[in-house]
Amino acid sequence: MAVEARLYNGTRDVLPEELLPRNALLKSLVATFESFGFAPLETPAMEYLDILLGKYGTDGEKLIYKLAYKGGEVLALRYDLTVPLSRMVAMNPELPLPFKRYQVQPVWRADRPQPAQGRFREFIQCDVDTVGTASLAADAENVAVVAAGIRALGLERFEVRINHRRLLRGMVEAAGLARSDEANVLRAVDKLDKIGREGVQKELSELGIAGDAQARLLACMDVSGGPEEMLRRAEEDLGSSEDARIAIRELRELLDFTAALGVDAERLAIDFHLTRGLDYYTGPIYEVRLLELENFGSLGGGGRYDDLMSIYGGTAVPATGVSIGLSRVLSALLKLGRLQPRSTPSQALVFRMADTPMVEVLKLCSELRTAGVPCEPFYEAERLKKQFQLAERKGIPCAVLLGSDEIAQGTATLKHLKSGVQETVARADLARRISELNRA
Amino acid sequence: MAVEARLYNGTRDVLPEELLPRNALLKSLVATFESFGFAPLETPAMEYLDILLGKYGTDGEKLIYKLAYKGGEVLALRYDLTVPLSRMVAMNPELPLPFKRYQVQPVWRADRPQPAQGRFREFIQCDVDTVGTASLAADAENVAVVAAGIRALGLERFEVRINHRRLLRGMVEAAGLARSDEANVLRAVDKLDKIGREGVQKELSELGIAGDAQARLLACMDVSGGPEEMLRRAEEDLGSSEDARIAIRELRELLDFTAALGVDAERLAIDFHLTRGLDYYTGPIYEVRLLELENFGSLGGGGRYDDLMSIYGGTAVPATGVSIGLSRVLSALLKLGRLQPRSTPSQALVFRMADTPMVEVLKLCSELRTAGVPCEPFYEAERLKKQFQLAERKGIPCAVLLGSDEIAQGTATLKHLKSGVQETVARADLARRISELNRA
């Protein structure tokens, strides 16, 4: 009963070459999250469909994987980590607030996948949220944690672009547009990077927005300069809008707080075009752009969403969160040549020589492991050439050859494959020498 | 459009109290796996149903969550990590063998959940497998990695019980039973711990096994003593069975290899009753029992399965693997009082005093984080009592109070909540002092 081995289109196996560096990145990200007091949370993959749709509405339904279940209610796979967080907070009224959590788990989207662009139907989402405080210090901590996290991952030249949903509202108002157009208008503006200015204007026209209103809106947004300069300009343009006044005050406070948290001012910029597609944002929003690679796009982003929790809880709970695009970061580091793909943690392959009993090979493996050198034995009795080939193919940097002479003399022959260095080393020094060669 | 927040029966949120210690355990497990040269692998949650059923057959179908999909083929959630591994190896013929991998991912079972016993419909599986070698050294490495892993997790008194599928076959043969009864008979014997000797005899009778055959079978199994003594006894009882002779030779070799790998002989025992329910094992099998707690059951186990891969690949690929029950280990450590549940990584809560600007609070947080002390600020302007309550409820061990006097003097007031110790500390010494108090 042979079954053809195959994978569902848009899903993939993640092999050691990718996971070894990815897990190292995650370890350092998690340490950064925890240094800010964020605690880990995991939620189930399966949620009731109506809970997922509570946020995304029936529009979202086609993007959600439903389960075939012979029961009353329909289950589905989570689509993001924000809905499960909201549901969890609503279900745990005794949870001490503010609740600061990070969550690193897969999500599933029944999207058209684009494997060449790294877009899959299952991917790891990496979120940090603070639930239960309206303080802008929490937003500032999100900006600081994402900046610290991305630096910890080895990226130096990036920029956190900041805007405020209520400032955008003020601009929509100042352009003379109806509140009911706001969501659609911002969704069009959000595509500026992708479809360009003309593309946005075309979309706005299709929404029935008149040319002069479009011009007024884009004039409010087309402001550049240092943060204070831009905020003063917004005060002049939008001072009559209460939303805008509140937004400007909050952005100033946010900048003070991020400075207090040690975020380099050069890593921050205000960007009045930034809208962050999702409708649920209510306050400051931000997005991280990589400057080291051109047109690389976003490494992550987030914002404040004070109303979302009320869908599940009845009462509104203020919240603010940020998501780091782990696979984007990984792909940036790869493009920049800052990741060494390895397909195994083994630093040495202990060969099996014809005259050496397997127990001797295993004893040496055990010695090396105890001394902190990950290693593996060659299992079969094979020609040396085959054993060297395996080391090459697996990317194991060192070969350790142990013949009967070496056993008698308490030594081993160590060969560093890349440099070709070969030497006889006393067993007591072997682990240290392997580490040295592999560091070089 | 309020939606009632609720969870699917048999699933759960895993909160920081459990995840903080669990992730620390995982980190140490993963380091042990990697020291043996095992590399990480992740596979998608969704697999084609026929691939999952290739192993479990239609019996398994009711335990598998199927997805509602409007396409030709039916998708389902993985039920274990062995089938995805087999599928992945079959799809990647260029993979250098042996492939040593560990995999820590959730699996889903449409079982009747028993939350009180810690059995959920979604749980993390933690597997280590070596694919592509028939060498018993790989089996020995599995025994060694599981023993080293469990010791690294802080459990000392445990026993790896070892048996061999072909020895069991020899016993079935020696009892005069038909080969076609083997699977059912072993499934009945497997329940010995749960239903006792009489229960097993009852099940065997229901299978139509005569009383004298039952007695012969159980007589072969009811042997105790040191490994060599037991193997000699099996040679006497079963020497005429080729399967038994091979099994005995392999078990001797396995014991030699585990000794070479530094596994304490006291941690190993042969157990002729051990059958490991699953039909797909073909060679050595083993199971880890905790001795520190009575009737605690298994912490994990595994064995060799040389035929499984052929379902997907056409050609058989020898394989051997072991699974560690992470949640079992966690629950054992909790029962033994060796885990400190913490609900936050924060070691200090920096209070917000009435006369202190938030920027000062955030600056101090930033200083502490840079000095390696995870911490968080109190976000709101609240009475001190409320701030102390939050520290208590979150289990944050230290409170740092920063008033205008302290700011002027470059100090802070540090209070260790459990001991009640309160002192004025220079800011430069604060991180060190917090670490000291929290270690004490």
C-alpha cells in the first residue's frame, strides 16, 4: 500500500539549514522580549470559527482553514495571534493587568501562496503585546523592544517609522472626506510603496474621491523632515481637528519615552503616509524598514488597538502590540551574508576505521560531548572516502580518525576539512582543538 | 457583535507559569540533542490524509482532524511526527543519510481528552530519530540521548527498560501461537501495567488464546534479574528461534554500546514484558520509567522501525527513534517540587511615584535591562499599594521605588518582597543587588 509522498501546495518542510540559524535568532529575540518583562504564551491552533470571524468578519472567512468536524460548532485554524490573545484575556478576568506577553507560534492562511517570495500558507508569527494599559509608555516599550530585538539579530541600519491613526483621521477630515470613507481611503494610501502615487490616486478615484480632495489629503501626508518639524507642520495644517491635536501630543510623548528607553533617535522617523492596513488600530502605529537593502520592505510593525478586546470581553481593554517578521529578518540576514547556513550542529564526525571497534568510536563521541563538542559517529563500516563525503555533504567541519595505533597511544587524528589541516592530537586536548579550528 | 470567548473542549492556553519553566527545559533538552549531532526539523501541520492513513490505516482515521477543503484531496492535521519525517525523507532523496533529526512541534488527536490527567487534543511532541542506518549504535545513541536529556532536566532516578521486538516474536513462537496472533497478543500484554496480570489473561482468552499457551508466553516474560542473567535465560528458553537469537545478540551489542556512551548501567534494565503498543517496531524497543514517583508511568520511549519508511519511499530505509514526553517530565518535576513556577521573567517592577516623570521610570528600566536585569515599569499613576499588589500578583520579586529625592541623589529604594529587605542603593549597584537578592 505505497502512498505517494507529497506536500500540500504552499506548505513546506523547514530543514536544519534554515532552522539552526532561525532558532539562534529566536533565542536572542526571546531574551530581548524577556528583558522587557514580556512573558511567553501559547494558544491552541484550533479556535471556534465565530471567534476568529469576530475580528475579520465574513471577509476573512475565505482566508481561514476550517476543520471538518462532526459536531455543532465549526472549528478553524488560527489566522493570527492577536485574536487568540484577545480571547484568552477575555476568558481570564483574574489575569493581573497589564499582561505583557510574547507569542511565537505558527498561523495558517488559505491565501494564494508565493513560495518564491517566501509566502507560505503556514508561517511562524512572532508577536509582543501589552494588554491592559492606555499608557503610551507601553507603546514606547514596543518600539524599543522591536528596535532592540532587531539589533540583537544583527541588523544595524533600520528605521522605525511612526504615525498615529488619529492623525490620519485628522487628515481625512481636513481633506473634506466623510468618516465613512476613512477605512477605504487609508487602505488605498497603504499601497503607496507597492503601486506608487499614481496607483493610489487611481484607487482613490475608483472610490469616488474627487481630485481636489485627493490632492488635499496627499498634501497633508507629503511632509518630510525631522520629527519635531513634521509635528509642528501637522499642528499648522490640522490644528482644528481634535483627533489630530491628541495624536500630535501622543506622538511627542512617544518620542520622549523612546528616547528615555535608549532608542537611538536616528532609528526613528515620522511617516505621515504610514497607515498599517488593519482597521483595528486606534493610536500610534509603526513599522520597521530595513535600510541596508533596497526595497526590502517591512521587518515588522504594530500599533495600539484599544477597541478590539471588547468584541470578546464586553468591556474594552486597551492594548498595544508589535509583530516581528522572523522570516523577513532571516531572509535579510541571508542576503547580507550574515548567516552561516549549517545543516547539522555536529562539529566533528568520528570515523569508523576498519580496525576500530564501534565501542571505541562511541567512547570518543561521549568524551567530546562531555567536553562540549557536538559530534556524531560514522555508523557503518565503509571506505574512508565515503566517510569524508558524508562529512562534506553534511557540512561537519572536522573529521576525527581513530585507528588502533591512536587508541594505543591515547591520541586521535584530527582533520579540519576546509583548511585541510591534519594533526595528531592527544585525546585530552581534542575537544579544545576542534573548537579552536572551528572558530578560526 | 459580541462573541462569547471560549475554547474548544480538550484544548487550552499555556500560560507563562507553565511556559517559562517548560521553555527552560526545552532549551536544555535541545542542547542535549544537538550535542549528539541531531539537527532540528519542522514540518507543516497540514498533511494529505492518505499520507497520514498510510501508517495508521482506517483505524486511525477517527483520531485525525480533517480539514474542510474545497478541493480534490483531503487535508488533515498531523497526528505524530514520525509520519511527517518518513514523508519528508521519501521526498528528499538527496538528503545525506544517516539523517539525525529532532523535532519539537504540536500534534493533534481527536481523542477523548482527559484534562485532569494532562491529556489534551493538542500537545507538544518531542522526537529524536536517526534515519538511514541499521547500526545498533544509533539505537544506543537514542538510549543515551534520552538518558542524558532526562538527567539534564533534573530527574536522577529513572530507568530505561529495554526489550526487542524479535525477542517477543520468539516468545510468541515458543508459546506455540500463530504469527497472525502476534500483534493482538502483544497489544494485550502491553496493558500489563494498566490492567494487571488477570486483566491481560482475560484479554488473551477473549482473543481465543488457550490457557496453556498463555502460561507458556507469560513464563517466558516473567524473568527478572540483571541484563546478562536475563539474556542467558532467554537463550535457554528460546534458543531454537532465529528471531530470538538475533534479538539476544542485538541486545548484548546495544548494552555494550550504551556503556561506551557512558550510560550508567544502573539506569538500564531489560524488561521482557515491554511491548510498546505500536505495530511498526522491528528491533530494540525501550521506555523510560521514573522511579522517584510511584506509578508515574512512562517519560518517553521508542525503538527501531525499519519498515515504516517503505510505505512512502518504495525502498525500506532503516530508522530508529525516541520520543520524550515533555509534559510528563514537567509534571514530574512539579510534583517533586523541583520547578519554581514564575508568571513573568521580570525581576523588578519599577514603581511610578507621584512626583516622578515617566521618562525617569523608563530610563531606569533601560539601565536595568542593559545590565541584564529583566524588568518592567508600572504604567499608571496609582497608589503605592496598588503597585505592590501588582508585583505580588505577577510574582515579580523586587520593587524599585524612584522618587525625586532618589533621582537627585542617583539612588533608588529597593525592596525585596519575600524577605521584606528594603534598602537605598546607588543606581550603579542596583542591577547587581537585585540579582543578588533574587538568587538568595
